[in-house]
Amino acid sequence: MKFDELKNREQKAIIPTYGRYPIALSHGKGSWVYDLEGKEYLDFLSGLAVCNLGHSHPRLVQAISDQAAKLIHTSNLYYTDNQVRLAERIAGLSFSGKTFFCNSGAEANEAAIKLARKRGNAKDKKKNKILSLKMSFHGRTVQTITLTGQPKLQEGFDPLPNNFFYVEPNNSSELEQAFDKDVCALFLEAVQGEAGVFPLDEDFVKKARELCDQYDALLIIDEVQTGVWRTGKFLGSQYFSILPDVFTLAKGLANGLPIGALHASEECMDVLGPKTHASTFGGNPLASRAALEVIDVMEEEIVPGMDKVLENLWNTMKELKQQFSIIQEIRGRGFMIALGLKQDAPKVLAAMHDNGLLGNAIGENTIRFLPPLIIGDHEIAAFKDKMTAVLNGF
Ligand SMILES: *Cc1c(COP(=O)(O)O)cnc(C)c1O
């Protein structure tokens, strides 16, 4: 099907919730994807921090094919060995506790809200206040848009669930004022992703940990985007010298097979008891098998060389900033990088598309890159060439 025909048919068939870019992708290999006409793009967005191993990774293709031929789904009425093995791997990479599996980031955060409220309710009926940060992003269900501190995402969906409150990021005194004994949880992202890639300060996160301890509230870190080595460590919160009580994962966990996870520490891992929560698909044999392979490939093939790749990637960003005055700052951590521009982010993105480079624009001033974690010198050099060609036109 040609692009124009697809676009026409989509307008009649698909509910128009997305402002899509004018590209339809057909296939991919490694860090490269190809559109319906065969045009090649360097994928520096990875399906929004999902395809960390790039496209059609041979080990992942093999693992998914083997599992699909064996057993795709059973429901959670039965035991699933892949699911148990995956929960054990997640605990081994973070801290001891137990995991609940679902199918997306929003669902994982929904489960976290239920866990926090259940634990709070059991202590005191009034212990149900939930704190989150302004400019955060936690998902698109009714409850997770309420958790998300962006009024524009909540508009028109009244009445929203109550007792959610928002605090300015990196403002420790405002955070302290928001706390009282009725707070049951504080949600944070280690790096605010959708807002435009803004890392939290270590001092603020430490203060958050102290206040949660003082008021017996859960510190819940939304690692949906920052997790699975996106920031260079398994969890974005591993850059801080604290442990959360709960973290959630989704995007990169199974490289594109839908899966979400909530991991809870020993203190709260049994709060959601039998019949309190469930998911038909959650952690099914296929998605869990894919996630296990992602973790194996990462540990065996990617993590050992990652520091060197990150050094090259960040040096390249710095060189671009030095060369082009439209770039005012570089923000981010690991493979989560934003260029803060003076202006024209949508136009820069359109020129990137023309030059065969995928990224995304947030507002007028931010270009965001979430490259696959498999990139090497060749891809970084190609990225630099393409960005140089693009920015020469501004
Ligand atoms: C993408 C994202 C979500 C939502 O995940 P979905 O799978 O789209 O529901 C939640 N939190 C963060 C931090 C995200 O980046």
C-alpha cells in the first residue's frame, strides 16, 4: 500500500487520537528502519524507548518464534515458569521483593496506585493522599492522567478521582510542605521523560526518601521509560543512593511485546493479596520469554561496552552544541537525551525526517533522542553526519 492511500484509509478507520508524523514504517534491522517506499531511517527514537535491542534482533526473533510455537498464553489461572523466572531476574537486578505483571506502563502505575491506597487504607481510612510532580507523565487511563501533573492531559475528563496533589520538581521545601500523615505514596520519575527529559536532583530524591520514611508513605518510582538500562543502569533510580519501595517498568522490558511490571519491596510485597488485582494477559509466556531474552542479551552483549558507547554519544552531542548556536543546552542521562533549542523544533524534526533520522519534537524548543542501546561507532557517526546536514539549514 502506498503512503497516501494508507493515510486516507486511516482517517476513515482509526479514532484520531494521534498527531502522527507523515511516515509509515515497513521493516527494520538493527538501528535502521525502512518506510513503505524503501527509504532508510536511522532510528534514534526506538519506538519511544521500547526497542532497546533495535529491530529484528536475531536472538529475540528466535526466542519469540520458539515460544510462539510452544505456548503463547494460558491466563493467570495457571502457573507460568517464564513469568516466575522474569520476576526473579527483576528482583536480582534491583532489590528483593515480588513482582506483578500487566501489559503497559499505565497499567503498572494503576497497580501501584491500588497498592498504595490498599496499604494506606489498612493503616487509616484517611491515609489515601497521593503526591506526584508537576510536568510528570504516568499514563493515559483516568487514574494515571490524574496522577500526571499536567492539567492539559486532564481537561474534559471530569470528575477525576480525588486526593492527588502535585509538587514542583526539585523543590524540596514545597515537597516537605505537601507531606502529612495522610499521604500514602509519592510518585517520581527518575528523569521526567515526556516533559522534555529533565533529570531529578539527587538531593531532592534523598529528601523524598526521608519524607516517605518519616510519614510512612511509599516512595514509588515510575521507571516505565527510565528502566531496563535506558539511562545506562538497569533503573534510573540506581543513580541515587536510595531505594524506592516500589518501581514500575514497561517500555523497554520486552522490546515491543506488550508487558508492564510492578516490583514491590519486602515491606509492601504482599499488600495486594488474592482477588485484589488481576490481568488476563499480564506476564503471559510469550511476553515474559521476550523480556527474559532482552535481559540476557543486554547483560551478555550490551552492558559490557555501554560506558564507551555513552561517552562517544555524549561527546557527539557536545560537539553538535559547540558547532550550532541553535542548540542551547543538552539534557538527559544515558540514552535519554534532549537538545534544548532556541526555536523551531518541529522544523528541525521535519528536516531530520527528510535526512533519514528519527527522533521527536516536544513543543517548540526540544528535540528528544531515545536511540536503541545497540548503537555503536557507526550509528553515532551517521547520526552526527545527519544532524550536521540538518542543522546547517538553520
Ligand atoms: C510512557 C510512559 C508511561 C505510560 O506507558 P504506556 O505503556 O503508554 O501506558 C508511564 N510512565 C512513564 C514515565 C512513561 O514514559
